[in-house]
Amino acid sequence: QVQLVESGGGLVQPGGSLRVSCAASVRTFSSYVMGWFRQTPGKEREFVAAISRSGSSTRYTDSVKGRFTISRDNAKKAVYLQMNSLKPEDTAVYYCAADFRVSEVVADTSSSYDYWGQGTQVTVSS
């Protein structure tokens, strides 16, 4: 069983930065592709970014490319999402997800992910 706990959400002004973190309780964290998704009321969960098991490969949705950076620390069993130049449309609940993989393939569909955190609210507003 994998438990994921997000932290670091909050209120930030447009143009500001925020880093959200996800701590995993699992023996073999390096066996999991890690992803970030987000969801707003009335909308489906949306892929944001993902990172391969080793961290050598990343994937982003177009709307965050150049602004968001995903990273991981396998020794600490943690994954991070650094969000810069935030916009009001980035407001959402951000979820961390884990996908057990035997390769470095990075998936961008929620159905590929086996475990989810409880989410952390990010609000971008002046």
C-alpha cells in the first residue's frame, strides 16, 4: 500500500511562486512514476506534470510548460512541483499520484496511476 501526503498549498498572488510537496510512505519509491494532477469544481481531473522513476524524464501539460518544474528525491521519497508565474487559472486542488512502473515511461492519464493523495488547495488571487 502506498500513502501519499501533499503539502505546501496556499494563497498566492498572480505572478507569484509556490512549491507543493508530496511525501510517500512506500518501500520502493523509486519503482513509481510520480505525477501531479489538478481539479477544479465541476471539471475533470487534469494532468499537470509527471516524472520518471529515476527523474531523467519529465512531461508537462502545455499550459504549464516553462512555468512549472517537477522534481523528485528518491532518498527522501518525495516529489515536488515548483510553480512560478502563477495565474488565476492555476487555481485548483493539486493531487499527487503514483504509478508503479517497470520502465521509465511517463504517463499523462489519470487511469494509469494507482495511488492518490488527498490533495492540497492552491489559490491564485489578488
